[in-house]
Amino acid sequence: MKLLAKKPQKTGESNLADRRVERAAGPSEIRRQVDRAFNRLWQSLGKNGLAGAGPQLAWPAMDMTDESGAIVLRIDAPGLKNEDVSVEVTGHLLIIRGSRSEQYQEKRTGWYRHERASGSFYRTVPLPGYVDADKIEARYDQGVITVTIPKKPGDGPRKIPLST
């Protein structure tokens, strides 16, 4: 961090401009360094596969797309069986749950290694009022949960004109 040098001042003399620069540069530089440190921490945690860590902030990763006539969710959940996954609708919420048990551990004298994530996950997605919750379909194929949420024909978001 670069420190600002103060100009020598006479007793009772105040140089307000120097103080403003010093106050603005000090905390902002410290904040940038702290942000960089936390970003490195989150990225390293995310690379190790820890649930809820890293830039994606949720585990497992999920993509949501608005396709013609439906909203489609794709959730990465490799290594699960159909019975390990649950998809349900409660009111205006879609709840996706799953669990993966520990599959492999390597133990040797003096060290222990565990790199793959195990445990349970729980994702909640709020459903807009213009979808047909009774016709939601879910499937699990090759490690990806795909949930298709059909839209009601004629319903959907509409633009409201602004009056002046």
C-alpha cells in the first residue's frame, strides 16, 4: 500500500486539501486490498468444491432460461440417482432437493484427502404467477436435473406505459 507523505505544516496551519486526499486514498486502498483478499478466498473455496462457496454462491449450479412457452431450469447434480432427487411445488415456490453420499476417501498414513463434495442441497425458486404449476415436468439425465415450467397461454409479464 502506498502511503501519502504529509507536508510539514506550521503550527495552527491546516491544509484541508491534503487531508481530503489522504482520507480518500487510505480507506479506498485498504478496501481494494480487502476485496482482493476475499475474492481470492472465495475463488479458492469454490475451486475446492465446497457447498455455498465461491463466485456461484449456491450449490449445485443452476441455469434458468426463458424459452418460448416455458421457463427451463438446468441444475448440475452429477453422481445422483433418481431417488436422491426431489422436486416439488409449494404455493408459488419450486423446491429442488437432493443428497449425495460420500463415495470415495483416500486414507494413508500421515495424510487424508477428500476433494469431492458430498451432502445435501436445497434450492428454492420463486414461481411467477403466469406459469402453470400443475404442468411442471422434471427429469434427471446424465448428471443434470431439467425442470420445465410451462407458461399459461396469454399470461405473462406485460409492459406498463408511463404517463407524463
